[in-house]
Amino acid sequence: MTDDVAVLGAGMHPWGKWGRSFVEYGVAAARAALADAGLEWRDIGSVVGADTVRGGYPGYLAGATFAKALGWQGARVASVYAACASGAQAVNTARAQILSGLADVVLVVGADAAPKGFFRPAGGDRPDDPDWLRFRVLGATNPTYFGLYARRRMAVHGDTPEDFAQVKVKNSALGALNPNARYRKAVTADEVAASAVVADPLRLLDICATSDGGAALVLSGMDFARRHGVADPVRIRAVSTVTPRYPNTVLDLPDIATDSAAAVQPAAETFRESIARAAYEEAGVGPEDLSFAEVYDLSTALELQWYEDLGLCGEGEAAKLLREGTTALGGRIPVNASGGLASFGEAVPAQAIAQVCELTWQLRGAAGERQVAGARVGIAANQGLFGHGSAVVAVR
């Protein structure tokens, strides 16, 4: 048995604010992925849906919701919720089904219809819920969280608002080349600096929007892929879904306090560093083997943090890597060739799946003007609230 699973199809519904049901976006993405795979809906043995907790009752049954919308045909169904890591957890569930022999070919779907403005917790009083508490006790919206991380990088590593702006400049230029992106206009550093302050030091153009959108993948075992006539598919080689280790000494909302390290020595690596390490170990690769990376740029400052967490550079060296053009298209390790969340915005259950779509198109050499030359190994990384790790390594 091989540990690889094949990516036979990838599809997306473009990101935007469309004002329609998330189910419509997911079905469009699923049909695009099926067409890309050259398969019919009736060929699918299992559906794994990444859940949205908005949009009404069907949002809590995403797998079955998409299966019903595509037409009941008896497939297995599963639903996954892991906040922003939901898509990677759905991919991991599909991979487990394939490698265990429960299904030959699996459809993975995620979609969302996001609210206007920042995300907030569901209604009601829940004093045991850290996500509810950070709003009620601190008033800490997501932009506040992003601003705290930016301030930390400025204090610890000497990053500047000008460094953060250059991340947006890089990603917006790439998003302008991506037909699925919501924002398809390159911006300048002056335009970033002129945008409104949202959570000091971050400005409006430093922070990703909330969006509608959908993404889907068709995954199979390697034997199925060969029988289907695909001898050399893009392959998922690792999925990391690790959790933090105690004690956690870096503030990480929605938790509003750190753990005490008086009795237990903290781990040598942070939570996000452990996400990447687990993916590398499982895939048998290291950061030096990567051709490109897709990372979760909720803010421009957080993209810089991922450079270090993925081992692309040493601690405190991310801004230098950016300034040297290393992470730009044509650089040694392009990051967010898709345009990232800077160009897409957040459609929470879909975004980790969308990252794997981009890995797939890059590794196929089918990314058009944003193509990373000679792409052979890619990683997608993000983090879901409540301790959900998320990283996927794909190879060709």
C-alpha cells in the first residue's frame, strides 16, 4: 500500500460577495473538479464536506448537503469542522478512507457565504467558549488579533509597516493573474499606506476580507488513477493536523492567556512550527526541497511569520527574505503565487481546499501567468482556531 493519494480533479467557484447560498458555490466547485477528473458524479464513492457554521441548518451537515444537491446516489458521507483548517481535515479524512480501502475515489468540498465585516461567534452566552470570551472580555475581533501579531513582530524582530505593505504588493500582483481571485488589481505600497488604519499597525489593505467561495478536489488511490489513465498525477504525500503542546507560551487567540512554564519546559518549537515539521517528516522532505508554498495570510504580518514557521529562513529573517525577492514569483521559493487571502479573502471551509487546488495547478504546470517554473514539491499551510493544525504536502 502506498501512502500517496492522487489528485484527479480540482475545481473552484470564484471568490467574491455573491449573495447566494454556500451550497451553490460548493456544487459549482464540485462539478468543476469532476469535469477536471473526467469522472461522473455517480463514480464517486464518498463525499467529505468541510462544514460552515453559517448559512442555516444545512451548514452543519456539509457533506450530506452537497451530496443531496448533486443528487443522492448512495455515496458515503462525512463532515468536518476545524475552523480555518476544515479543508485540510477534510482532505485528511478522504485520504484515510482511500488508504484504508473504504473508497476508491472521494470528492472533497468546502464552501462558505461569509458575513459582511469581521467574523464573530455565534449568538448566545457561552462563558466556557474562549472564542466568545475574547469578544466579550477583550473586544478582540480578528483584526485585533492580527494587529497584536504584527506588533509582536515589530517588537521582537524589527519588522516595519513598510515590510508588511510589500507582502500586499507582492500578493496583489499575483492575484491580478488569478481568475478565481476576488481582488484582481495590483496595488502599490503607497496605496497600502493610504488605506485606513484598522488595528494599528495594520491598515485595511494589510488585512484579508471575508468572502463567498467554494473549492473541491477529486482524490483517489494510485491504482484507481492508473486504471483511469492517469500515470503521473499530482500526489498528496502528507497531511499534518497536529495540535499544540503544553505549555503554550505565545498568546494565540481565541485563548486570552498563556500557560505557565514554571513546572514544564516549553517545547523547542512553536505550534505552527510543529505543523510544518510533522508534514515534512511524513512526506520525507524538508523546506530545502520546496518549489513553492501557499500560506495563510490573514494579514501581511502573518505571512512573514509563516516564512519562519515553515523553515524558509531563520527566526527574525522573514522581512529580509521578502526584501530580497526570494518569495516573489521567480524567486527561490515563491509564496502565495495564487495571490493568497490578500486576493481571495476568507471563505473558511473552502480555503485550505483552495490551497491544494493551487498546489495541483502549479505542479501540473497549468497555472498560467503565475506559474512557478519547474514546480515539483509544494506545501500549503494554515492554522484553525482552537488548536487545529493544517498543512498539506503535494508532489509531482
